[in-house]
Amino acid sequence: MFDIKFRRSALIPLALLLSLAALAATACGGESAAAPATAPTAETIVQTVIVEKDGPVVVVTSVSETTKIVEVTVAPASRKTLNGTVVVATNTVGVPVGTPELCVPGCGNEKYLMGAWDTLFRASPDGTLNPNLAESWKLASDNSSITFKMRSDVEFHKGWGLLTAEDVVWTLNSINGATNPDSIHDNVGDFAANYGLAAAVDDVTVEVEITNFDSRTPRYLFSEFWQGMAISSKAVFDEFGKEGMRDKFIGTGPFVLDEWVDDSHISLIGVSDHWYKTPGVATARILEVPEEATRIAMFETGQADITRVNLPNLPKLLLIGGKVRPVVGSQKTFSFGGGNYLEKTRASNGDPLDSPGFNPDLPWVGDPNAAGCDYDDMLLNSLPLKPVCESMENARLVRAALTMSIDREGIAEAIYGGLATPSFMTHLSTEHPLMKDEWVIPYDVEKAKELLIQAGYPDGFDMEMYAGVGASALELATAVSAAWQSELGINLTFDQQAYSAIRPSFVDRSFQKTIVGGWTTAWPPDWPQGREDNSWFFGGTQKYGNLPFSALTYGKMLSEADTVKREETAVAWYEHENFWHWQPGVVDVPTFDVYNADRIDWDPQRATSIWWGGVATAMPLEDVQVK
């Protein structure tokens, strides 16, 4: 069995990095900080019990009944409010669009991440779900609907009135691809996979049809824990219309959005006596600074208080007064999904699927309907029970050859300064208890050459790869494919067009290129596996193909309430992925935001979203205080 000796290789430099952070903090004063306020927690109970913790506490009686809110008044910790300005330098400020259904990637999640809009629920640092715009939630006994009870005292910014159930209903119905086919919202496919029409029962009650019960609800999509929904004002839409609302930025968050300028900046103004929390700072600016060298210089010269840089550059910032805030790490992946649109029917309703991107002429794509192929045995089982037909086997060998010739340890060292770790399974870190030694893929270029010969490609082939935008994206794509080009005869063409330009091919499933992907190491294994690689996301992006067993796995895990059974289903998916090599992992990358501890204090009382990058670097801004 392959010995995973490298698993500890990144722990030493990471420990050194964190030691540097501690030394930097000591050098900056070394005084004991006040104990942070206890975060709200959820407790499973039978009878309502009052628990003294800061803010409202969600008390769950059972998953099929309701949540009850216990309001407890606790003396707040001493903190300054609306004091000074904080400046954040990040790689992008996203895409400014006020109209929810027009909120393309770079807009939908950014709204609540910057603190200018709100989600229905809020996650505390320990992951506990807490009330936010919604005070409580209740599932129908047959899981056919979910009902939210809203707060009645939340006001939209700039005098646009109180938030009501109608605002929530309108926002959800406008972004959900199942209720609005014209929606291009970032999470259009996620909502369409599980939810139907939302309706207002009264001014503070919203009922949402569940078309496919999701065991993660309501933390998934209704909080900021993962991609979610920023509630907007229907009155603004009624006044200005879909196009007129594009530049109208009206939310309910702790900050009023003063300016959101594409490719430039975001300006925020703290809200006095905000219903959730008055921000510690009076104003905030989030600046788009794509070049990392410039972000470093801004931090060094005091022009930026918070930033994010690649791992090798962290120590220099820590030694000049920076302090790290660990956030969710990312996983770099590689997908052979382009062309592999193999599903025949939509997972959610059984409608026939037209797959314009399916192309078995691509070396990494096989034809499951070719002579001698048993579609069901190969693609609807965790592992095939019969010999795999020639067309599918040759494509599998190509994917296996390319997967084993990715120098993961070299990438971790060269690009991430030895602080990243090799990764092999999408959605699963090598450090997770579910990870099996047999899923590790040794780096073996000679074996890869043998497999390509078996597959019929002794001299290699042409490949187009979508690398993503920017120099760092191209650097990673080049590193992933280094041995392919130098040793295997793969002739690569890199595509770096803007995401907005290539996205339509992800949605209509005409995409035929390989792709460097990204994920998170924090995705719980008992959450549905398979993402953007099956037709549950029809109407949204499916850039990683349409894989039948992924669709089966996703659907099965959605409706399963038992965590152990969900994990068993996930393991079956991992076995399937390990055999077919649809989307192998490359490296897991720990991520840290850095802030100037000489100038600001930052004690986050909201969980850092498992979304990463961009505006998320600033989350949660309301907890920043200028010294």
C-alpha cells in the first residue's frame, strides 16, 4: 500500500508560520486581550431552556418541527462603535449589480459578505445557525415546504421602508431558476435543484415549496455559511424595474453601500443603532488590487489594514505587525468534465437532456452508448461489476494517465512555499478520517506513458484548458500540465477569457475543454457530493460535466437525514471518482487573511463563510475596531 509520508510535510512550515504570527502579536505589545464574547449556540432540547448567551439563540426541538428563539439580555462587552475607517485590499470587488436576478457570479454572495445586505440566518464561528432576518423556521411534517418567520423591525437603507415577507418572496422567486427561467443569479441552479415557488402567508411569514428536500436546510443557501441569498427590496424593483435597479444598492446590513464601482472599489458607511450590531468602524473601503505585490506594498506602508496574499508572502507581513485570521482553505482541482455530458435525463424531473457538449472524439471522453457498453453498470454503480467497454476504458486510461502525472508535491512547494498539501479527492482533504490510502495517486510519469499507449495515444494529443483569469491562474494551470507537455506529448492551449464570457457554455452544457477548478476543504463530507457536475444544477453552471452517478449520489444525500448514511453514500461516490478520475484534487491550500494588529482589533462574531476570496476577505467588517 502506498505510504502517505508526505501528509505531515506541510505541517512543520505551517507551524512555523503560526509561530511567527504569535511572535508578531507579542512584539506588538503582548498585553492580554479581553475575553471574546461567547458566541450564540444551538442546543437540542425537548423543553425550552433559557441559555444566557449574547444575542438570540436558536433552540431546535427537531428537524421536522420548528425552531424556537430564546431572547436573553446579556450586558454587551465594551466596544467602540462607528470609530475611524478601515481599508481592505483584495483581488476583486466583484460585479456591482443591484437587481437580484441579474446578479452573476461576483455579485450574489458579495452583497452579504461585504455587510451591506443580510441573509435569513447567521452562522457563529463554531458553525451554529442563528436567527438573522428570520427569527425561526419550520419544516412541514412531510418536508414539502419550509416556513420562515421574519423579524418585523428591520429597515431597508435610505428610507426604503421595513422589510416584509413580500421582499423575501420576491427576492427568492426572482433568483430561483425554477421560478424564473431568465435568472442569471450566481446561485440560480442551487435554488432550482431544491425549491419551488415562495409565497407570503402574512407580512412576516414566508412559505417556500420544497421540490427536493435538502438535509442541509436552512444552513445551506439561507445563511452565509455557503453560497446564499441577499434579501433585496421589492419596492426598489417596483420603482425602477429590472434594468433600472442595476445601479440601486439597497440592503439591510450593518453598512450602507455608498459606492460599488466595477474594477475599482466599494465604499461603506456604518449604520448607527443597527438592529443586529452597530459596526465598530464609521466607514470602510474595499479596494480592488489584483496584483499581489501592490497589496503587499499597501499593507507595508499602512495604506491597507486587511489583505490576503499567497502563503509564501505571509511571513514578511507578520513580521511588520500583521496578524493572521485563519479562514477556510481552498482546494485546487482539475476537471475532465468538458465533453463528459453523460446523463440522459434531468435528475430532478426525468425530462430528456439535450447535451450539445457531449463529444466522444475528445480523448478524455468515452461513449457509454457505444458497442459493448453497459451504461447502467458503468455509470449508475459506485464501481462497475462488468468489464468496461473499449470506448469508456480508453477515456478512463487517459484521465488516469494525466491524473498520475500531476506533480502535486512540486506544486505545493513551488507555488505555495511548501505550505499546501497534495490532494487527490475532490471535496475531501487527505487529513480527513474518511480518506483512504488507496485513493492516493502516486506521481508516476512512466506509468502514465504506458496508459496513454494502451489508450491509443502514444504521441499525445491536443487539449484546450480553461485556466481562469490572471497570472496566478495561468501559473497553476501551467504547473498542473507541466509533465503532460514535456513528457506525454500533450499540446496545450490555455483559455483565459473572463468567466462571464465562458459561463454560458457551462449553463447550456456545450463546454468541451478541461478546466482548472477550485473548491473548499471545509465542505462537510456528509453534505451532498457532486457539484456542478450533474443535472441537479440544470439552469445553473454545469462546468464539470453531467455524471450519472454524481446525480444519483447528490439526490440520495439530499433526502437522507442520517449523517452516518450520508457519509456511507459519500464514500461510494469517492470510490467511483477514484476509479473514473472525473475531477481529481491537486492541492489543499490553507488560507489566511492578514490584518494590521497595530491599528485595528478584529474579533469576528460571525463565521467566516466557506466561500473564499474577493470581498470575503473583509468578512465580517462590523467586528473590526480601530484602536
